Amino acid sequence: MKAFSPNRLLLVALVLGVALPTLAPAAEDMPPDLLERDLEYLTTRRLSTVPRSVSVTTASKFSQTLGTAPASVHIITADDIQTYGYRTLGEALRMLPGVYLSNDRNYSYLGVRGFSRPADFNSRVLLLVDGERINDNLYDSAVFGNDVPVDIDLIDRIEFVPGSGSAVYGSNAFLGVVNVITKHGHSLNGTELSGSYGSFDAFKVRGSYGKRFDNGAELLLSGTGFDWEGADRLYYREFDTPQQHRGRAVGLDYDRGQTALAKFSYHAFSLQAGFADRIKGIPTASFGQVFNDPSAKTDDRRVFVTAKYNDKIGRDWDVYARLGYNQYDYRGTYPYRDTTHAINIDQGTGAWWGGELRFTNTGFDRHRLMLGLELQDNVRQLQRNFDRGGPVYLDRPYRSLRYGFFLQDEFRLLDSLTLMAGARYDHTPFGESANPRIGLTWRALDSTTLKFLYGTAFRAPNVFELFYSDGGITAKANPGLRPENIESIEFDLEHYLTPSTRLAAAFYRYKLNRLIGQVNDPSDDLLYYRNLSGADGMGMELEAEHRFADGIRAILGYSLQRAQDSRGAALLNSPEHMLKLHLSAPLASDEYRLGWETLYFDQRRSKQGKVDGYLLSNLNLVATPLPNLSVSLGLYNLWNVRYRDPVGDDFLQDRILQDGRGFRLRLTVRF
């Protein structure tokens, strides 16, 4: 495949920008009432959404139409999650253009537009739950597997905004922002019990209650427990010796835990709390552990409590206030053997208060102004590493404060032309940063929208990258790290041939400076983080969607992306081509629906070579024979493809084999 250049991408974008408006149907072919429908209505009627009909909040922190949002916003609905049988947040996000997923049999990692460095802990994607920041204050990690503090069945919609987002959200909104918007009490309107069983003895049970009361108050309570035994035997040739069980890890792939969510709202006030506790076995002997030792595991626990107030305080003024408390506890149990058998304990404890206050004014003609302040007080950032019953290698408490000021203006230049301009200043103990963004949106016709987007973002080094050391076992500190930054430019097109046929294209380029990466120091064979010279990426994302009159829906997407380092070499774990097909169709009636997903991911570079590309197909059947009863059967990796994901220097292996064919049977009862 020949290299593609910025000029070539720009030429394609301009041609499409000129051609698509000429393809628009006449006004009488586009019923005006359909242009104003909301997402819920369009989903139930199985019609495509149109740019001005759907409201989103993630792009600018206030509600605006999808067409005027200064970003390429992607939406995954609860209907999508149910239709395609997604089991985790990561699986759901993988359906989107430019997004891919990898797993090292401990954690799941999200790749965006060709960037997903092994061992980066998902620190370059910001994860929100109903606007509350979930990335912890030790590793800056976002989570996309069973460690998410929200059951996937409680998600109402997911809004994903790729690109630089620091002008609105500060640090970690580097490659994109994921906002998980949970269901309200009226969505359940009673009690809901759900249970599932799947391959590798994967059990999951959930009980939920939701209600909207006559006085307008709403309540939702839910708890989930899961126990996934995982693959019984996993083979790793790197450990194939008689002393290491011939490279076979037995019974170490389990994934167990529980989550809980509580929500209460009354008029302008809302209160929300979430909890997740997950224990994961480690079959891969990462970080130089003893292979096939049953004591190897990690335990991650997250807790958050958030109070919010959102109301009008005058004819032209809105106020939004948020105050939240978060806690994250990590405990890794790692067996090592020198002269005697030792258990090494790696601990991290983080606690922080966070708050936000912002004001929105609509009193100026054609303007919507927003001014905000965000603050996070990291009251505890403790890292410890010690041998059980032995020496302590690391015991470093830390406390820090970060804050940011932001201002943005949505200026409607013309009825069809909107300019969004904004900037944010952030202060952290490890560096300061000011980041602007500009978004110009033109609704050329009711059926055609064009966007030009520019922005920068930064990520400050976290305390793990700066200060972690385990006494010379595997890692050492580097307190001299500096923040990394990114500059991105994007051009988007969206066109509706008919109300049920949508075409979309995105063309982008980004450049990273002072990239923070984990490397191995050959002088002492220890891992540490340092600022690398940089990286850059460019690509395009094409998508076509059609909803047929008989309820069949088809989405075809193709992503072409190239991410490379300063020497021109492809980045690790970066597929150049991705092709995605999603089909859903009723069987006999809408009470029985079939979801089909086929995903192709191109080969990726690993530490020692290249990992082959693969084709992954999933099939899900949903049946609702009674109004209060739902049954689904999902088949995953239908063709039993043996595919692998690249891993970092903390593994002896170059790549990790993923699961083969599997299934899940789920039953949900409402009363």
C-alpha cells in the first residue's frame, strides 16, 4: 500500500465537500417533520438521525445539536448495545470509526486513530460517567472492561468525541472523550432482574429498580455481580520448560467482581454514586513473575459520589455546579522467586475531591457564552511496593492540586454557519498548559453538514510515571518528565441522500510532541518513562448507513490511518486499515431481532515484528416474546479466529492470544 499524503487527503475532502451538496434530494423528498425528531423517536422508527435533530452534551459541556457541535460526535444507543450483544464498554466503542481494542489478559486498552501504545494505561482518553471524571489520580487510567463502575445494561447512550479536547476538559482529553450517560429511573419503571451465562463459565447477575414519582423525583438503584472463570489453559511458548509447567497457565484467567449504581434527582438537583470492585487473575507472568503461580492477581476498586445542580438563575443565565469525591485502590499480588519464594505487593491508593462551576449566557444576539472553573484536589496519591513479610521498596505519599479556567463562545454567524471558539488554561504541579480550539460548522443544506476543526491538548505526567520504583526489580522513577502535547486538524462531512441514508467522512491529521513512553534502560534492564521525540498521525474515516423500510439497518465503515514516530516508523499496535460492517434486522417481527457485526483489523507492529490482521464476526439474537421478558443469545468470534494483540516491555511475550469462539445466553425479566 502506497503512502498517502496530506495533499491527497485534502483533495478527497474538497471533492466530497463540493459533490455531496449536489446529491441532496429536493426539499419535498426530505419530510421536514423528520428533521426535528429526537434520537429516541428515530431509533424506535428505525430511521437515521439527521444533523440538527439530536442533542449532545459532551462536545462543549452544554446541550447543542449534533450539527452545530464543534466535533465529530459519535453516539452508541442502548438499542445498539442490546442489538449487537455488547458485554463491555470497550466492545461497544469498538464499533465506531477509528476505534480498536486490545487486551493483555488483565486490562482492555482503547486505540483511537492509530494510537494505542502498550503500557499507556488508557491515559490519553478521558472517561466520564454522566460528566464525572473517572480517570484515577495515580495512573490517569480510563477503564473499558469489567472494571467500569457502571453495568453496560444501565447505559442509555455513549457519546464519543475523538480529537483534542483539552480546551474543554483539560489533561487526558488527548485523543478523545468518552461520556457514558446512564439511564434514569423512568427508563426501568419498576424492577428488573437479569442473568447471563457464557463461555468459560462466565456468570453475571443484576438487579435494578427505577421509578419516577408523582412529584418529579426519580430514583435508580442497581447492583451487579460477575464471575468469569476465563480460559482454563493458556499456552505461552516463552515459558515452555519442565520447570514452568511446559508453558501452560492453568486456571489463572478469572475475572470476578461487583458493581453498583445509585441515582436520585429532583428538579435541578441530582445525586449519584457508583462502585466497582474487580479481581483479575494474571496468566501471562508479566513483570517477570513466576509463571503459573495461582497467587498472581490484581484488585481494582473504584468509588465515586457526585452532587450536581443545573438550573436557570436569570432570563439569560444558566448555572451548573458539580461537587464529587472519588477513590481508587489498586493492589497487585506478584510472585517472584530468587533464592526463596516471595510475594511482592504493589499498591496504589488515590483519593480526590473534584468540583466544577460554570455559567452560560445567551443574552447576546447569536452568541452563547460559557465561562467555567474546574478544580481537583488530590488529597491522597500513595504508592507502595513491598515484599510480604519482607523489605519495603517504595512508600511514597503525595498530594497535589490542579485547576483550570475555560471560556468558549458559540457564535451563529448565519442561520446555517456557526463558529465555536474557546480556550482553557490548566495548572498542574508538573506543568502548565493553555489550549485553544476552533470549530466552524456549515449546514450547506438541510441534508448536508461540513465542519472544520482545530485544537490542541496536553497530558501532564502522572505520579506513577514520575515516581514509581520497585527497588530495582522491574522499574525505576524519572521525576524529570515534562507534559506531552498534541495539535490536531480535522475536516468532517455528513450528507443524507434520504432521511434514512447517511454518508459521513472525516479527514484528520495530528502531531504529538514530547510523547511520554515506557522504555527499557539497557544499562540496568529496568523499565522507566521518558519524553520521546514525538509522533504524528493522519487518516480518513468513511461511513455509510441505511435503514430500510422493513426495519433492516446497515452500517459500513472504513478507516485508513497512519501513525508513525519521528523516524517514520509505524507506531506499535497501530493498524493502518479497519473495515466494519454492522447489520440488524427483524426476524418475522420486531419482537425478534438479529444483530451481525464483522470487523477487520489490519496487521500491527509489535516489539519483535508484526501481528497478523484478523477478521472478527459476532452474531446476536434478541427475542422479546412478552413485554416484560427479553432473551438474547450471542455468538462471539464466530469463525474461531486465533488472533493476538501486541504487548509492551513489561511482558516476556511479544503478543498475547485472545479468546476463540464463545457464547452468552442472557435472560431479563421486568415487573
